[in-house]
Amino acid sequence: VTRLSRERLDLASASVLALLVLAGASASSNEHLLRTAGSPARLLLLVVLGGLALVTALRFRSEWRLRPWVAAGAAAFCALAFVSTGWAVLPMSTLKRDLSLAAVLVVAVLVAGSTAHSPRTTRLLLDGILVAAAVFAAGGLVLWLFDASKAVQPATTEYAARFQGLGDNPDTAPLLFAIAMPIALQRALAPGARRARALALATLLGLAAAVTASGSRGGLLAGFLSLLVVVWLAPMTLRRRAAASAAVVAALALCAWVTTVPSALPQHGTAAPALAQPHGHRGIDAESVLPLEAEIGSPWWTHKAAGVHRSLFGASSRVRALQGAIHQALGRPLLGTGFGAELFVSRYYGFHSGNPEDGYVGLLMQVGAIGLALFVAFVAICMAPALRRRALASAAVGAVAAGLLLGLSQSFFHAAGDIVFVPFWLLLLLGSQPAEST
Amino acid sequence: MSTWWQRRSVLWAAAAVVALLALIPLGRWEARRHAQNEIRGIRSVLAAIGPLDQPSLDAYRIGVGPGLDCLLYKRAANPFALEICFDGAGRVVEGYDRRGGSPRIWSLREDPSASTVQIDGARALALVKRLSQPRP
């Protein structure tokens, strides 16, 4: 009876996790109905998952384990986030972010603790995330079939047309897909029924295709490089590992090339704005000539033709924004402006975001070098055993690697509303579990 | 053994709590230091501008960022050489010096209330309004 209860609880937890990830993705959707339903459902499902995890932990408390250093790392990072309300620029906003982080970390700790001696639980939970990603990708495909104009962002002079599926923009859904790709690969490589492995491989190909069609460079890089982590950790011969790694790199190169095939709309050599354009007013409206939100790198300064040319390796506007964000962060280098208060002021030509699009710089801005060091230490504590023991759950570690790589191009470690906020923290805790959980 | 271990754990936890709480004054000091640096820069821009109403005042902005209005002053051939942005209460929140090859910016946009640099808000707003009037 006890065994059956455990199986049911695990299955229920995995199902709720799948729904939770799907609700989080829906909350970031471009479809109004999904967005409206996703936000409240996400909170409710987090509570349900927490309840199930608590019941599992209490009922099978002898099997519940979490390494003390992992618990200490989670507690320390969370505590720093809370303490940062003491110097935060926006204390209430910081407190809300703190509560979100704490809630997700508590649930993640409860869930992960139950997987210590139960590889089946880990597998089911990972499957839950994979299924959610696959359903969201399939939903995007269905939307494209019925209304392509909603599923594709039209081409502009900066960007070629990009597939966004159900995501809010083309860079949204690839975050989730990139995190799910290593899980799919691990399921395809793991021993088991041929049909299940084929299904996992098909899912992997579908996710990779969706990421490629989105043109998300960060998603593409994170998704494929995390596959290398799975290949590296998977139990296989050196020759097979080398062949699999080569196949992954070749697939990455192919997909990267595919993203360059569609073209942006032609630019009609707009001249740099004149120093002082004549206007019908007594003074010059400076915003029409040199807007503050696009001053750095503006043609007004560079005297080059206006317009931004995007390419596979071009990242000049991102680099400018990143340099500016680091400069801004160094204004309060030790402790930042408070957790969640990513008060980035965009002043960069060709950069269209309200945040620095880098999770690490984002954390540096929010909780300073001390907070960033604590985050890195926590991640290292969680992942260190994985690097020492190859038998550890490679799917979770691969997915965490994808999340950490995504952090280089997206700022989401603190953002409860982000599509991968819950999966990332949960996977980090799952990946921290000892080798028995594979 | 167990008691010793428990006592050690409690001591570590207490030390961690004390260390965390000690960060609050440090964070506040850092915020003050940052604000003082920015205020110094904003004051230097104001000093370089001189009186707000002068012939070199030739450009304006309305409602940028968190609802700031700005006045821009010409120096040599640069019509946007010096700029201050202020809120409705007359607090100067940003200062720009574009007299070099790239802009130098001092900003408290993330926390306008930290600015102690005050100008005559009504007078500054009147100047913005005058500049945004149609040419006669």
C-alpha cells in the first residue's frame, strides 16, 4: 500500500509540475486568454505542488535527504534577498520578489529532498517539464497552422521574420525549449522502451526546430551546448561520446546557419540625424533628434547611417548595453539596489529591452558582488558533485547548464514571472541530489 | 557529540544572521555614497550651465523616463552640450555633459528622492513650456 501511495504521489507531483510549467509558459504567452489563465493558475499549482511535496516528505521522511550545504546555500541566498529590503530602492517590490523566490525555493527543496533515494521520482519530474515544453511547442505549431500572423513576428529592417509560437516574443518560448532539450536527449539515450526513446528523440528534434525557427541565438547556444553536458555525463564509451558530441556540434552549426537564411527588410540608408533640425517650435525637441533611451551608440554620436544590422555573431548593441549595465552596477558594487530591483536605464541604440538581458549582470545590479558571489557559490555547491560523479542525473544537470547559459543572454534568475524561473530553480535542486537518484 | 554538534550549528547560524544583518548598514552606506557621487556630477553640470534662463538654452525634452522634463544648453557647435532633467518637484535627477567625444551622465533616475539638488521647478517648467511653444 505504501509503495502504491508513493507511486501515486510521484505521479501526481509530476503531473502538477507539468501543469505548473505550462501555466508559467502560458502566463508569458501572446494569447490573451492563456495569459489571463496562466498567472493565477501558476500560483495555485505551486501551492498544490508544495502540498504534495510536503505530504511525500512527511509520509516517507526516512527517504527524504538534502545535503546540508545545499540547504545552507539556498537559505543564505534567500536570506540575502530578504535582507536587501533594508537598503532596497523599492522595498515593497523587493519584498514581493523575495517572497516569490522563497516560495519556489521551499517547494523545490521539498520536492528535491524526496528524490534522494528515488530515481523514478526524478525521472517523472523531469518528464513533467519535458511534456510541458513539448505541449507548449505543439501549441505554437497549431497556432501557426491556424493563424500564422500570430505565431510569427514579421520581418523588420532589423530582424528577419521569427517564429514565436505561443510565446510573448520570439525569445520567450526558446528559454523553456532550451531547458527541455537536454532532458529529451537523456531520455532518448537512456535504456528503455524503443518507442519511448523514439518519442524523446522526436521531441528533441521538434524543440530544436522551434528554437531555430525563433532565431533566438541565446536559446540555440544554450540548448545545444547543454546537450554536450548530457553526452559528457551519460554512461557511454569514449568513441560513442566523441561521435555524439560531433553530431551535436554539427547540428548546432546547421541550425545556426538556418537562422541566417531569412532576411530582414532592406534598409533605406537613413542618414544620421542632423545636429539641429529645424522644427516649428522655439526650441529643439531633443527627443526627436537624440532620444535618451538610444543615445549611446546613436548615429548622432557616431556620424554613421542610422539603422541596425543584425547578424549571427553581431552583438554590438548588446555589448554596449552590457557595458552600461556593469557601469551602472558599479555605482553600488557590493550590495546593489535590492533583490528584484533591476533598475536598468536603457540608453543604448539598437537595444530594445528594459533589462540588461544578462542574468549575472542583473544580479550584480540587484544584490551586488556579494549577492552574485553567493549565487555562484550556491550553484557550484549544487553542481559540484555532478562534475565529480558522472552517474548523477545528467538530464537535470544538462538542463541547469542550459539555464546557466541562458542567463548570459536573458535576465531571469530573479524574475518570478519568467517562463523558466520555476523550472530553473527546481532543476538546480534536483541536480544537487546525490548519485543514487539516477 | 550530538550536543557539541548542535551547539556548533547554532553558533554558525547565529554568526550568519549577524553577518547578514550587518549588511544593512553597509548597503545603506553604499546607496548614500552612490547618491553623493551622482549629486556631485549633477552639480558640476549645473555649475557649467550657469543661470537656467540664458541665450544658449535651445532644446528641451518633455516627460522622459519617469516623467522628467529636461533643459539643454548649447556650447560651441553642440546644441545638446549640457543637459539637466528634473521632476515635478524641481529635483534635478540627471545631468549630462556632452562637451567631449561621448556623453558623461550622472543619474539618480532609479531613486529620484535621493537627489538633494533643487532648482526652481516652476521657473524650469516655464522655460520648457516656452521652448515647446510654436515659433511666432
